[in-house]
Amino acid sequence: MTAVYDDNNIFSKILRGEIPAHRVYENDDVLAFMDVMPQSNGHTLVIPKTPSRNLLDAAPETLSALMKAVQHVAKAAKTAFEADGITIMQFNEPAAGQTVYHLHFHIIPRYEGIDLKPHSGKMEDNGILSANAEKLRAQL
Ligand code: 5GP
């Protein structure tokens, strides 16, 4: 059984403005910001403003707005980071690798022959995150 949503999670705090994030895109339904432990340069997260723990308990209308934004940010990230491709990832529950329990999609720029860094691995330098956010905002 899927656990219930707990608004104490870090993305809920980012949505409420209680902790900082390198925000790149926002509309009435979604927020996008840089992942602090990127698996590749330019790794970005897109989250709905409506709370859900993950894909399994999200309302269809939440997903509809979210996927539009995922595509919008993915296309911009491919250009901004001159990527060869984009990997989209999304995890549901701890057994599947989920570590933050507010629905999110990972947008990860990919380059021919370059493997991904580990999931939730090393914290990125703040200056690099800031510069990447600026690059991505310029394409959005
Ligand atoms: P999950 O494992 O739940 O799919 O992914 C959570 C993601 O959130 C990871 O990629 C991790 O690097 C990222 N993350 C964890 N804490 C923070 C944070 O405080 N701020 C930001 N921007 N990303 C975070």
C-alpha cells in the first residue's frame, strides 16, 4: 500500500519558499529547479504544485499539466546544455529508488559515451548550479 503524503518533505518546503532552490521555470501548476546532486550537468527536476507522494497517487489532471512542463523543460535543457539526448526518470517508493516523497520527474541531459553519475550522489558546487540555472532559464 502507498503511504500518505507528508508535507514535511524537502520539495514541499521549496514550493513554500522555506528553503532555497535554483528555480528555472514556474507556472500555475508546476515548478522546475536544478537538482543539487546532479547525475549529469544540467540535471533538473519538475514537480507539480498539487501535492502527491509520487505517480501512483497523483490525479490525472496533475499529470497532464506536469508532463507538458516536463517536455517543455526537456527540450530547453537539450538546447541549453548542448546534450545529445535527455533521460527522463521518475521513481515510486523506496524500493524503486525514491528518496523525496513529493512527485517529481528528473530531466537529465545525456552525452554520447558518458555514463550517469550515481543517484543522490555528490552535492554540486553552488556556482555551477547557479550558472546552469541561468543557461536553462535563457531557453525557457
Ligand atoms: P528521488 O530519489 O526521490 O527520485 O530524487 C530526489 C532527487 O532530489 C535526487 O536527485 C536528489 O539529488 C535531489 N535532492 C535532494 N535534496 C534536494 C534539495 O534539497 N534540493 C534540490 N534541488 N534537490 C534535492
